[in-house]
Amino acid sequence: MRRRLAFTLRGKDPLYAFGVAFLTLLLVFATFGPIIRNAMVRPAKEANFYSVYDPVSRPHEAVGGKYVLGTDEQGRDVVSRLAAGARISLTVGFLVEVIALTVGVTVGVLGVFAPRWLSMILMRFTDGMFAFPDILLAVLIIGTMPPGKLDRFPLGKLLPVIIALSITSWPSIARLVKGQVATLKDREFVVGAKASGASTFYLVTRHILPQLTGILLAVSMIDIAGTILAESTLSFLGIGVQAPEPSWGSMINSAREGMGSYPEALIWPCLILSLTVIALNFVGDGLRAAFDPKSK
Amino acid sequence: MRLVKAILLRLLFGAFSLFFISFVTFVAGEFAPGDPATIIGGEKASLETVRLIRHNLGLDQPWPSRYVRYVDHAVHGDFGVSYYGIHEPVRDIIARTLPMTVKLATLAMLLAASFGIFFGALAAVYQRRFLDKSILTISTLGVTTPNFVLGPILVYVFCQRLDQLPNSWSTTLVAPEIVYFILPVAILSARPAALITRLTRASMIDTLDQEFIRTAVAKGVPRGRLLFRHALRNAILPVITTIGTSFGFLLTGSFVIERYFLMPGLGSAVIEGIQQINMPVVQAGVLVTGAMFIFLNLVVDILLPILDPRIRESQI
């Protein structure tokens, strides 16, 4: 399995290579972009200046000038805001996926190994979650958390979105894990381990879950793409990440309002969002192909 | 007998889903900020008035009876009153805004289905040729491009560059209403159209590979009849399921589109409800949309075994 992955990494799959390269660059851009950019554009006198929130120049400076991608409708540096938006998208995507994986794997495994009454409740609950179109449930959850209420917690401004999207994204993982665990449970190597006296906990953690890492990694990439898209959608609608935090979705929304005179402002957030989503899908597909030779 | 059993099981699952969705919206209402009685009473209401309103709303009851009351009212079309403005009944808000959302979603679904089935079948027939590859590439783009990225592009081209279509809804319609629907419907249908194209293609390729098609070819069935009567009718079944699930995404997708084109639909009402912390509108919007989604999937699930005897056999 490892050899096959290395094989893919060496560039046999150009789409996967593109995805990995783009995501690496994006990660660097998100981590260091806001700091470096702030140091570059900060006026000498102002100490508390932060280019993500504070105007550096006149509104709507042209692309290609002093500020590379110009400035937005409030005169803020577009590069800084794109980098800070990348931070938000990746943070939300990653945290939501960690929570969704934890809950999804636990529920999926319990759905197979727990006593019947518990697995019944858990799996019916999972099925019920599928009755909701995702964004609809997220909208409802956000409705119960008005802006400002959670600000005192770390990541406060992102918290409503993270909570809402975590709740909507675990059921699909739970369903996948349950299906996989149910088939793995009857395979010879698991039955063999059980016969030699392994406990259920040992069976699950040492024999069954390691088999699932590949497929879960692949699915995670595609799920993160979905989460980033959902976060942008909510922010675009004005109920996700709140201003002045620069989510790509809210940047697209404010660029749309000024579209009559400055249509080019729409290009950058749309482009970086689309490329991120596509790159994550490429990486997910590449991983799936590497871990599961039978899939097409 | 099997068919009846399968349908009954579906109905049971639909009922369970409805219960679940109503319970979740009820719980969301419980967690929502603000006390309804205080908000409805207004700033100047005396404690006595607030207590009376609370009693009339049943808020002094324990939660199970509040839930029963909530469902009972919802079934009779009573979703409470809006917290703001003239305290308009939420039922009226839904009745005013829902038709536009349903119209948007239905038109988009029709467009997506006809477009997707046509091009999917075309791609399958010309498999691995240039036409197939171009259709596949475009549909991959269609699946990955979000609505609110495609939106600005189309609006820029058709409204600003070519100046042919209106870029937002207006209360004083200067053109026939359908003109205002062209762009929203086109944008909304892009993703399901791409999904249906890919699915039809895959399903059609599978079908064309099967033996009864080879028999039909050997028998000398004319090509058109072969493709439409023999292959497409068999290939279309999984597509019908997708149409059911896609409709849910269209309903929620229209939230974005309505917002984008400033159309006064249910989506706009719900988003406004969230921003004003007007929970009854949000609850009712989610409940109604969710119920429609469940109902539609139920219809598809019941329709499938009726349309295809093979599914009848394989189920339970």
C-alpha cells in the first residue's frame, strides 16, 4: 500500500500531483501570508496596523499596481485578505473533519459492535440526519447561535459555522464506516484474531480500523472540500463567518455588490475557492485510486 | 405482496424522517435566543401580559407537551407569528414566498433532467470519442463549480457585457416574468445537470454492454429504437433516484440564488429570519422544505419498484 502511494506521488498521476502542490502552497500562504503581507504593506508610523482589517490605500486600486491584486471596496489589501480567508477556510475544513471523523468512526463502529438497542438508536438517528439537506440543517443550527454569543471562546467568530458543519458532516462517515466494519468483521484475519482471544476493543483498534485509514483519508479530502464550500456558501449568505473576518464567501458577496463598476474584484476569491475545492477533489480521487486498486 | 410490503416500509421510514425533522426544528426553537412571549409582547408589555402570552403559547408547559402542541399546530398550518413588524402569521409568509422557490427548483430540475439525460446518453453512445470527452470535462467542471462562482460569471457575461438579461428581480417587472427566471434557473440547474449527465452516461454504458442489447442488435432493431426503447428506458432508473435527491439540493441551492438575484422566495425569508433572530420563520421554512424533500424522495422510492420489476424482486 505504501509503495503504491509513493508510486503515485512520483507524478504518475498529474492531477494528484497538481492537487498536492496547490494545497501545499495554499497551506504556506495561509500560515505565513497574513504576517508577511502585513510587514510588506504596513505604513511605517502605525504600530497596531493589520492589513487584513485596516485600509492601506484608496478603494479599488487596480490589479498589478503597488498592491499586486489591488485593494477592495474599503481600500484593504486583497492579498492579505485572501491569505486570511485561506486561514479561515482551512481551519474550518480541518477542525470540522476531525470532529466528523471522531464522531463518525465511533458511531459507525458502535453501529456494528454495540448492543442491539444502542446500535438501533444510533443508526436510526444517522438515517434521520440524511432526511435533512445539509445546508438546511446548518442554517437551522446557526439560527440558534446569534453572532456575538460565542465570541469569548477561542475561534469564537468561526464557532457557529464549525459546530453547524460538524453536526451535518458526520453521518455520511458513520454510514461508510458501519458498512466497511460490518464486512471486515467476518473476514478471516479478524475471525482468527477473535478465536485466539482478542477483545473487541483490540479487534477494532488493531485489526479493523487500520484497514480503513486509506479510504477514510481519501473521503476526508473530498469532505473537506465540501465543508469549505459550505462555509463559503453560509458566509456568502451573510450567516457564516461574520465581518470583518475575510471569508472567501463574504468577499465574493461584497465584490458582487460592486460588480457594476468593478467586476474584476470577483475574480480572485472565486478563483482561489474553485481551485482549492478542485485540488482537494483531485487529491481525494488520487488517494482513493492508490489505496483501492479496484476503484475506477 | 412484496410490493405492498416494500411500500409500507418506505412509508414508515418517511414518517420517521418527518418525526425526526419536526423534532429537530422544535429543539432548535427551544435553543433559540430570546423569549417568544417577551418579544411578542413588545417592550412596553407588563409582566402580567407577558405571563398571559406565555400561557396562551403554552410555554409554561413541560417540553413533551410543547412538542405535541408544536406538531399539532404545524399539521394544521399554524407556525406561530413573526417576531417582528406587524407580527404577520408565519403561514402567510410561507404562502407568499414558497411558490417562487418551488417554481425556481422545478424549472431547474426540468432543465437539468432533460439536459443531463440527453447529453449523458449522447456521451455514452459516442463513448471515448471527442464528444464524450468534452461532455465529461464540462460536466466535471459543472459538479465542482459552486453556484455563487458560476453566478457572477454568467451575470457578468449576459447582463453587463451583452446587456440582454436582467441582473436581479424587481417588483415592477418590465419584461415577462420568465425572463427574470432565465439566469437563476440556468445557474441553479448547472450542478444537477452535470450530475445527471455523468450518471446517465455511466448507467447507459452499463446497459449498452448487456446481452439483451446484443440480442437486439443481432435481431436488426433499428438504431434509434434500440437506443431509446431498449437502452435508455433501462438506463434511466438510477437517474430517477438522483432526481429525487437532487431536488433537495435545488431547494436549498435556491436559497443562494434567491439571495443573489434578490428574489422574494422562501430562502430569502429564512436567511432574513436568521439575521433578525426570528426563529418561527426559520423553523417553519426548514420544516416545510424538509417535508417536501422527504415527500419527494418517498414518491421516487415508491415509484421505482412500480416502474422496474427487478427492484421489486431484490427488495426484502
